[in-house]
Amino acid sequence: LLEGRPTLFDAIEFAPAIAAGDVLYDLAFLLMDLDARGRADLAAAALDGWLAGSGDYEALALLPWFVAYRALVRAKVALLRAAQDSGERAADARRQAETQVALATRYL
């Protein structure tokens, strides 16, 4: 209860500094996803647009780490899916994980 009323909250919206996500971290997810789907051209365009708007060229030092982390999260999810599936679905999930690990390695 908050002031006598039931109030839902997830413990971050009360602090604006915490509630706002890291834009570079979110951008890394988009860039990783586009690159993994063979659209490095769109990833480059998105990055160029973000840099033009933000001017945060210093962030580029962290970007490979963030992209690699996002790719490894995707790999982990794929491996969890492979452990739950069988046959061709499991094999496909393992291939997806391998692709994501290769992408992470390339960025690192």
C-alpha cells in the first residue's frame, strides 16, 4: 500500500536515473540483431544516425563489449532452448548459439 492504496511498482520507476535504460546498451542489441541477420549495412546506418544525434563518440570504446554481451545472451537463450527441445529443433538452437558466439568473438 502506498498512501493507503494498492500501488504496483517494479522498484525502479521511482528513481528517474535508474528507470532510464542505457541507450548504448539498447543500441548494441539492435546492432547485434541486424548484424546477426546479415544486415550490417542497416546496423552501420543506425549507428551513424545515433552518433550524429548524440555526438557520443567516446561510447564507441564500449560498443564492441555491449554487442558481444548481447550476442552471448542470445547464445545462452538458444542453448537453454536446445536443452528443452529434441531432434532438429535442438540442433537448430545449437547452431543459433554457435552463430551468436562467433558474432560475439568477432566483436571482441
